[in-house]
Amino acid sequence: MGHSSSRAALIYQHMTSDRDRAIADRLGAMIRDGGGGASG
């Protein structure tokens, strides 16, 4: 993956997984609340 160590790669992978989950949770909340659509 281009990281200096396998530990660094695992840390990065974990951090991006957490961030992906946070984004998905926020998008889900926006959709449930009706605030995520561009339809007028």
C-alpha cells in the first residue's frame, strides 16, 4: 500500500473505515430527516 510498515497500513485502514462509517451515518440521517434531497 506504500506505507512504511504494515502497522501504519493497518492504522490507516482503520481510520478510513471509521471515517466511511461516519459519512454513511450522516448521509443516512440526512435522508431520514428529509434534508438530503435536491428535488424541489
